[in-house]
Amino acid sequence: MRFNTQLLVIILTSLLLTACGGDKTTKEVATVPDQSGLIISVENGLSAEFAQGDVILNAISNTVTTDTTFTYTETSASSTDIEQGIVSSIHTFRPNNLIFAEPLSLAIKLPDEQTNLAFSIVQLVDEQWQTLSTEQSNDGFAVSAITEFGSFALMSRTVPVASKTIGEQCNNTASNQTVRFIHVADLHARFGFKEQLFSRIRSYYDNAKLENPNTLFTNGGDDYEKGTVAEQTSQGLATVEAIKAMAFDVRVIGNHDYAWGPEQLLDFADDDNAIVLSSNTEYDGSDDTPFAGVDFSVVQVGCLRIGFFGMTSVPWNELDEPVEDEPIPDFIANFKMNWQWQEVAEQLVNQYRQDVDYMVMVSHLGEGTDTRIAQNVTGIDLVLGGHTHGGESYQTLDNGSIVIQPNFFAQGLTDLTLTFNLEDKTLADVDYKTIATTSITTQDESTKNAIDEIMGRYAPDANTEIAVSENYPTAEELTTITAKATMQQFPAIEAALLNASQVQDRWLPGTLTQEDFHAAFKVERQPSNTPGFNSIYQVEVTGSQLKSMLESQPEWVSVVPDNIDDASTYLVALFKGPALNSELFFPALPSLEAQLVAESWWLLDNYARARTSQCLYIDTDNMLNACKADDAVTVWNFNNPEQGFSSDVGPATLSFYDPEDKNWGPEDSQFATTTELEIADLPTGASGVLAFARHSPTQGLTLTANSAANGDYQTEGLIADYTLVMDIMWPEQSTNEWRSLLQTDTTNSDDADLYVSRDNAIGIATSDSGYFGELTANSWHRIAFVFYAAPNNGALKIYLDGELIGIKDEGEINERWAINDAALLLTDNDYETKPGYLNALLFAGRAMTDAEIANMGAAQQQLNFTQSTRTLNQVVERHYQAAPQIMNNPWLQQRSKFFNKARQTVN
């Protein structure tokens, strides 16, 4: 019904009687109202159509307190409005100062073309279009509740297209749906082929996806550094290939992922499978080499659209400290960082939250920052975190946001299943658990083969014996070795002053590999794309300045000439931090000019090869056992029932322990074949064995070493370094009980010193560790123990079927485990023994290496040990010739050309 314009005076008078408040709409259009004198009835409310039915306004009864008159005007959108996304006419209802008891429903017809577009009703407030909460009706209208009159329009926006689709097709009849996340973070190149951590994690994800196709594989960043030496020998390429082989669905770039420079980061982000998030990173490099990292992405999972964005934390400096004081620098050239994480999150959530059902931040900021952002930015539903290195954590905030941190170094993963009500897309249930990687028994063959190939191509010597350590060095001793390695390979360097706290992992005595050297000084290229913070630099100082340096750092390890001439000049080796910040560590000296020497692990690697080629241990000037006649090894195979304890080779002897002379041994023990005893043969066939009974405290075996005292207890006449190997089997009735293996007290007056536990594991409870592995019933196993007993730095290595399965270090193995001429086997002071079978026994009055134990392998008919001096020398010679070289970083070489930059390093 239309009203004559002559009624305007009456209408305006009526409006003055019913209006209150101020007019929020300032954009006026000088147009005669299309419809005026319209009335909202107290009793009947309103239901009216406008603009030829494209606009519908509804009000329920009692929306107003008195019948209220209003006007409607339709005007065309201006060019400015259209630029802002307005796709309809502007619909104005006046006056806009009415107070409604209940909101009115405003519906605006949607356009016919809606591909990849979403629509909202917007209201003009203070000359700005503000979005109203909008729903879409089944008959093609956008519908919003309005609480006041004003100018309204329909605004469109481009809905981000899902860049990835995961899981099953949407089931429109389902009432709920689950989404599962398998999340890891801070893998730090821990993909070495020995542990197969990557292939275990991938296998768990594959099995999870079989159980629930709606499963995403996510990664919270920091894939580079602190892991395998293969990253160093490949100049970062091994890590790029390993991470891409994992085939994540979504991952974020962490601070360590900038380590190898711009060109490699471009390659790292160019992932055929994973969405790579970098929301606070902007690339301004060459258009010819685009950056594949994105600030936001949508994944369609069944019926749900899940939005993802991701953040990167600040860089670290050569002092191994985060750079948190303004101005915080960018990591590398051509990648500009925004450190206002909350502002970035707010912008992305405001822009995209209405286009997704669930919003996820994959964060490499750390738990504290994650929590603050999730608390302060409404609309973040889930934070899949990283960076903290504090183990697993899970929390639900007051606003409903979930914040998660997984384990680190590929030690574990987070398994999170969310259940949604599909009617309103709300979260109905959360199932959270963490999984230790070592508990995953399956391996993904494709990932395993990829990792093996990567390791074989880039680091074939990663786990090959390069050298042998006679002792378990302290951090100070290892630092001294590093100083000697530096000065041997760079003779011009005459002194070294190194802080032992830079040692990250001490190597155990025995076999040493490239991985051991890299573990001692894990490379972290800080600042990004520069040498590691624990690399070695050289500075030139006068003798008097060198003396001042020694006075400034008296606790550091120093290797200096006996006589320092004040007037002479000396090249001094320092770690990177002190070399580049001399004023912090040597305040009496002027600023020093530092020059890179090499990475510490590389120096140790080359030094180790040189020592081995000279038949010397890396840590002492003693000759390697492999380079001299070996008269300390004794082997028993029990193949002569007439002389059961006769040895195949070696000086040690074996006899029954019988302090009461009761001649119990021949009565309770039997030398016979596995066939005669009707027990399991060895994997290679039937064999002669010793069947032993349950021994009392006055029964067992006596092993007389007939070896010279050695090691840290040599002056006390004790054998500190020795090896014990057994091929042993227990029947079903003997398992799940305590069983003694070794007793070093020949009076047997206290507990034994090695056991099989009730859980069928082997070892002994000490201050920091217990038992390892599992001995299955009715199965032959070759167990081996290598002792390095010492007052402060004792260690024990435990092997099962040729594989190292456990270590005890940090001084856990002391004089209790040293042997004084003889030891007892298979007996205990309080009957913790059970019947079983012994196929073979080896005792060596020296510590064997990992390689020697591995060469003996698993239990078999004969335990054979052959000293392999010639083989070792050939292997060492090959390794010496193939020692890694100091190579220029190929990314640095390309840098000036690629990025048109003159300098070689960027903070």
C-alpha cells in the first residue's frame, strides 16, 4: 500500500512522538521515499515486502509499545560501495532511532550468481559498513536480525576455496562427524635410520587414517637442526627430502627452518602434499621464484570446513638466546617478519572465521604465547603448537579454545579426535592422548626406505665406527679433545679457550661415529644462514691480551703454550659466541676481529680418523685393541660334554661355584645337545649347551678372568673394563621371575649385579635407569654387557642380539661392578635364580666396541669372535680418505646472484 507524499508532515510528526536516541546513519540520499507511512502494529507486528519482493521485513507482536510509522527508501549503491563489495541496492528504513523490544528480521534476496561467494547483510554506521550476523534461508535470502533502523545492503566476499580435501564425502544425513589430528612438532632432523622414528610416526598416522579417513597429519615446525649429521653433510638437503617424504597435510615454518638461507627455504616450502603456513612472513623476493608459504588455507574434511593459519617465533643469536628486544631482525633476506602475532591472528580470524566451521592456529610460538593469543583473539578454536620443548600438554581455556603442545625430537605424537554436531557445527566431544614413538611397533616401509636412501646418499658414515674412546669423557675432557682437534688440523692456531658448557652430549666409551661427534656439538645455525653457535672461530691477540683472556674466564678449558710472550701475537680458538662478542667475555680487551675456522663436529670427525689411522684411541695415547694381539678374550661353546668347561680360546676359566665342597655341579647340571634335552635348537641348528638348575647361594658358576687389572681401578688391582656375552634361554616355567646373571662378590653375600627382571628385561636398577629389552621364553637370545666401571664416570652398555638396547652412564657404574680376579654367574645371595640353558659364553678382560658386539650378532650354534685388525685398518683408511670436507654453503654461494645482495650473512 503506497501513501501520498502529502502525508510526510503527518509521518514526521508521528516520528517525533515515538523516537528517541541519535541517528547513527550519516550517509544521506536526497530521494523521495519509495514507501512512507508504513506502520508496525503493536498487536500484529509487521510483515512487508519491498523492492519488488527482494527485501522482506518482519516484526512480531509487541515489538513496539505503540503503533509506529516508518519510511522505506531504495537507492543505488555508489562506486565506492561497490568497491567494498556491496552487491545490492541500499535499503534505508527511517527513523533509525526507534527502540524495539524484540529484533526485527530483515531478509535481502541473494543474487543468482553465487559461485565461491558468501553474503552478509551490512549496516551503515558512521559511514562504515558493519557486518551483521547473517544466515541463508532455503528460498534464497540472506537473513539478519536488526535492532534498529538504518541503511542496509547485501555485501559479498570471496570464500576461500578449500585447497585440500580430506576424508569421506559429506553425509548430509549424519548428525555428527569426527575430525582426527595426528600432530608432531620440533622434529629437528631426528630421522636417523637406526631408530626409524619418522617411519614409526608415519605408520601411526597411516593406521589412524585407516580407522578414521577424516584424519589430518600436522606439523608444528622446526624440522631442521640438532638432529642427524646428514643435515650437515648434505647442507640441509637431507632434511628437506625427509620432511617431504613424511607427506604432512599441514605444517608451519619454525624459527630453525630458516637455517640454510632463502633459496633452500623456497624449496622447503614448495611441498607437493603439505599446506605450508607462514602467516607472519611476507616474501618480497623475485617473482620468478615464488614462495609457496601461505597465510591462510581451508581444508574440507567431510562436512566441515577447517581453516588454518600459522605463526613463526623470533630468531636466535650466536649466544644461543632468543632475540626479543626491539628491533627484532628478520631471519634472512627477502623474508619480512611481522612479530605482532596477536594482530596477525585477529586480522585473519576477522577475515575468515565466518567462512569456516572450525579455526586452527598451527603455531611455532610456544605454549605461553599460544595461550595468550587464544585467550585474547575470539574465534580461535584450536592451537596445535610447537617450540616449547616441554613435553606434552593439553588445556581448554575459559573461552573454549584448546591449546596443545606435543612432544619434541620425534619422541612422541599427539592424537586428538574432535566430534562435531553437524546441525550447528559445534564441538560435542574431545578425545586426547599422547603416544611415545618407541611404543609404535610398526614402520611405514615407504618412509623407511626413503630415510634409508637419504642417509645412504648423504651420510653413509653416520653410524660407522670411525674411532674408539677408551673412557667416558667429562664435558671438560671432551672440550680439551676439541681444542686438540682444532690445533692439530690448523697448526697456526697456538691456543684455545673454550667453554665446556657448550658440550651438549658426551659420548660413551667405545665406538664413535659421525653422529656421536655431531651430538656432542649439535649444529644450530644462529643467526640463520650463518655457522653454528658452537662452531670454532679464531682471533688474533697479543700475549698480554691472551693472559687477560685467561684471567677473564678461569673456568673455561684452556690449551695454551707453556710460556706466553707478552709482545708476541697468537691465534686463539674460541667458540662463535665469545669470538663475535669479545666485549662481553673479555671486557679488558678491544673488540676482536673473528674468522671462522670450522664446525666443531667436523673438527672432531677429522681428528678421530687421524687418531684411528695411528691405532690410537681418540681420548688417550693407548693403542687400540684392534691393532695389537688380543689375548684377553675367552669363548666357551659347551660342545664337549666330557670336558664341559673347556674353552675354545682364551685365558679365562669356568668352574662350578661350590664353596662348601658338596660336588653339586655334576649332579644338578648337564652338558648335552639341544636335541638330547628336547629343547629348541639354535637358529642355525642343534648345539651343545649347559643345562643349569636353580642355584642356591652356594651354587653357580665361577668365572676366573686371568686378565690384568685395567681402567679406572687398575691401581686397585681390579678389572674395570670388561665384556660378558651369553647365549641363554629360559623355559616358560622360569620366566617372569627374578634371575641373576652376574655377581661380582665371590662370597655371594649381597645382591647380584645383573639380573633378568620379572618383566623379562635385562639390567640392574641404578640411580637413573633400570632394565632393557625382553627375553622371550623358550627362545635363544645373545645378551652382552660392556662395563666401564669408574668412580665418577662409569658406564655400562647392554646389548640384545647384537643391538645396543640400553646404557647406564653419568657415574651409575662404579667399583661395585669391577672384578677382582673372578666373578660368579647365575647365582644370588637369596635364591633369585631359575633353571635355564647356556649355549655359549664370552668373557673379555677389555671393553669391546659396538662394532665388535654387532659382528657377533644374535645367538647361533657357535659363538665366534675373530679380531679384525686388518679389516678395521682398511675401513679406517677408507673413512680417512672419505673424510668430510669443509664445503661452502651452496645457498650462500648462490645468494648474491639470486637475491642481488652483496653481504654473505643476514641476521
